[in-house]
Amino acid sequence: MSPTAVRRAIAGTAVAATVLSLAACGSDSSEAEASGSGETQTVTVGTLRGQPHFYAPFLYEENAVDGVEFEVVTLDSTPALTDAVSSGTVDFAITGITATISGISQDRDLTIVASAADGGSGFIGGDDIDTVADLAGKKVGYIQGSAPEVAMRLILAENDVDPSSLELVAVPPPEMASAFNSGSIDAFFGTEIAVSLATAAGGHAITDPYDTPIGKVNIGLVTTGSLVEDDPELVQKVVDTHAATTAYMTDNIDEWLPEMVQEFGGDQAVLESALENFWLRADLNEEYQGQVEALAGAMVELGLIDTAPTADDLVDASFAPEA
């Protein structure tokens, strides 16, 4: 079976069945296969389906380092992905940094071993909203507990706009664009592909969504500290595969994006627009680590977590490539 056929077979498997079948063969299966010298190790990787910045695991098999193969598990949210890593249902996941920080603040065994994609956010308004100050009295959609919410609140504070002067409306990401386009909300701070859909329908950027201390931080490759300690060689192979895959994706959108659309559906033109608002990467440079730490600190200030993990608590940069 070709790598593409393998990926499609995996993607088509029901999520619940996949998770149940792989739960018994997550980290334990990798360690078991690793015990035989020279044997191929099977690694389970969690991700979201149908989103271009989460698509890398479906291409790992084609860029895999010798001695490792991959099975992909799709879940419905980044909190579910971090839960799957910490519980051992999957070995690694491409997941949200905010969800990872939340998990680590609750003493879950999680660590970021590579970045995955930056950006993907937008602060979008209608015709009567040109500046952040114009948001007063408006209905503003946001994703509760997310990095965009943190950025939104930082931007409001920077512009001396009291959040209580807005009507803040928590909107699930899949419903954000339709809520804006229907007029249910006047503006939103959300993520792709809602940003591109709303922009195509006439919305426009109110301000730079990345002009805060947290920068463009979005998603990363996450595993457990236990796996890092028990099998650092495997972690390095996975990170090397991830780095090769993100490099390929950056340079060959015209090759893999049509394949993703064929597998999961979607409007290719909208997805191409969304990709212009993403920066695929694998490194964990000092600036990135500082932004992750700033995100944790802002989450404490906003009451999303009780204590802020430090960069050393959040990131193990020893496996990632240099920028």
C-alpha cells in the first residue's frame, strides 16, 4: 500500500475506534518495539483533521527517519490532544501551546519538543469598525481559553479599551465565520480558516493580531517527559521527521494541499489564503521560548491558570533544529 493510501485509510477510521485500538499500544508499544535492536518503532501521533497547519503528521511517513513509522490519530480539539498525550493514548501530538501550558500547570506530564506552526490568528471587524477603540458597545466573538483570547485581552489593554465595554461572546472556532457573516457578532478575534472566510466575505483586519508579547505562538509538537527520559533516541527521530516534514510543506504547498483537500474536503482557495497567515516551523529558538513563557504569564493574569510554568518547565529544546 502506498503512503498516500495508508494515510487515507488511517484518516477514514472512526476516531473513537482508533483511539481505543491505539490506547493499548501508545508509549508502551513504542518502548516494546524499541527493545529489539534495529527494529522499527511505531509511534502514534495525534492531530486535528482538515486543517493545513495540523496536517504534518499525515506526511510523516513519507519523510520518516529510518527505524520509525507512524500511525495518525485525529481528535476534535487541542485540549483532547494534550489529554491523549498525558494519558498515554498517543505518544506525540501536534497541539495548542495554550492547552499544553494549561496541562503543565496542572502537573500533567507534557513537554514541547518542537514548534509546528505560528500565526493563524486574526482580529476581524465589519465596515463600521476601523480601530480597536471602535469595538466599544459591539458584540465581539472570541475562543474561550485560547491564545487568541489572551492576545485579544492584551491588545484591548494596550489600547485602553475596557473589556466590560464590549459584549464578549464565546464562539466555537467552526462557527466563528458564520456568526460574523450572519451579523450575530460585529467582530471577532479568532483563528483560521474563519479569518480567511470572514475576510473573503468583506471583513477586514482591525489591528495586527501578533503585536503582543506572545507574538505568533500557536501550536507545537508535544510528548511526555517520561518518553524524553526513557527513549531520547526515539524522540530525536520523531523531531527530525517533523522538521523534515515542515520544511517540505513550506516549499511544496502545491503538492500536499490538493491531497489534503481530496482527503478531507474544503475550499482550496480559502485554505491557500489561510496558509499565508501561517508560518510552519520546527525550531525552538530563544525568542519562541520567551513568547511561550509570556503566554503562560498572561494566562495567569487573566485567571486561566493559577501559576505560570517557566520556559524550562514547558520546553525541551535539546531535540529541535536550529532556526
